[in-house]
Amino acid sequence: MIGVINFLSQDLRHECDGMKTATLSYKRHRFPAADHGPCSLALFPVSAEPAPGHGNAAGARHRGLLRNDPPLVQEIRPDYAPRFRRKQPRRDDVWYLDEVAIRIAGKKHWLWRAVDQDGYVLDEIVQTLRNAKAAKRLLKAPLEKQGIAPKRMITDKLRSCGAAKRQVMPDVEHRSHKELNHRAENSHVPLRKLKRKMQGFRSPGALQRFVSIFSALRNLLVRPRSKRSALNIHIHRLQAMAEWKAVTGVS
């Protein structure tokens, strides 16, 4: 088994070496491992509380270390998400649509999200509306990226989703029931945990930038629901780390 894993590791490295396009530049950044910053900030709940022996949080905030979007992340992070390989669409895909309310500067916004039956985030959009126009915008985005309509769409009892579906994908089967939409509702849990640790978001743009890389990294690193054996999990991690190194230009 160890020999199989070593062989797969070498094969994955060669495959990802061939998929490199333009290498990202970390010029002018003082730390050689600057690429780990955006990944850590996007995946882990970095608390605003000071760690023992690391000074106070006020000084760290003044230096830009505990903001929602540190300067390093603002500069590098937008280049990461488009470079990850998108999941190949399947003919029998089922899409789950849901929206969650998030308050930003005292105003309610809605994070609309579409996921498939494996929990893979297809797209998410921050909007101020919760109507058919907002749902239609969410449906169009993954439809353009995937290039294929799903076999079935599942939502909660929100009527706006049904109205948008009839305009964008009239031939797709639609099931509207609160008990069927747990897949989309569960996808909000990691973001809610991070939101509490980060003490909210400062602007809708900051939230949109954050979820773009957050979901891309989760799609890459979190193992699929259908592959639970130890060997498959290990292979998935090797593939994920090889692709991460290829995207970030880290040897």
C-alpha cells in the first residue's frame, strides 16, 4: 500500500507540474512563506484575541494583522480562486439552493449559495434582496460555469426560487420542501463559525472576496462525502496539496 501511495504521489506531482501556467509572484513580500497567509486566513478562524506572549490585539489591528482583509490577502487572494480546477459536471447533478442572512454595518444582506449533492459549492453571491431577481442571478452564475443544467433543483419554501427557475431552467425538476434542503443549509455552518471568530464583516465586498477563496479552498481540501476509505482520503489530500502548490507557485 505504501508503494502505491508513493507512486501516486510522484504521478500527481508530475501532473500538477504540467498544469502550471503563469507563476504567481511574491516579490516585495518579506516572508518566503507568504502564500500560507491567505490559505490560513481563509480556512481557519483566526481570533482577534491576543495570544499569550504575542502582545495586545490593538497593536496587531493597527498593523493590519487582524483585519477582515489584510493587505497581503487583498493583493494575492483574488488570483487564487480562478486558478483552481473546477469540478467536472455530472449529468445527474442535483443542485441545492439556499440563502442566509448576514448583518453588515447594521444592514441585512443575503448570502445566496448553490451546492451540489456532494456538498461542492457551485457559486455564492452577496445581495441585498431576497426576491426572484436575486435568485435568478444566483442560478445564472453556476449555469454559465458548469455549462450544463442540473437534473433536479431542491430549495426550501421560498417562492422566489421557483419563479427564477421557471425563467432560467424551465425543464428542470424542482422540489420545494424545508426538510430536503439540509445539504445547502449545512454548507453555511463553516462560514458562521468563522464569522463569529472574525467578529463580522466590514462590507459586502469584503464578504464576497472572502467567500470566493473560502469556498474554493474548501472544495479543494475537504474530502468528498462518497470517498471514505483511508486510501481514498490520503489520495485526495495528495491531490489537493499538489494542486495548491501548483496554483500558488510553491515548490
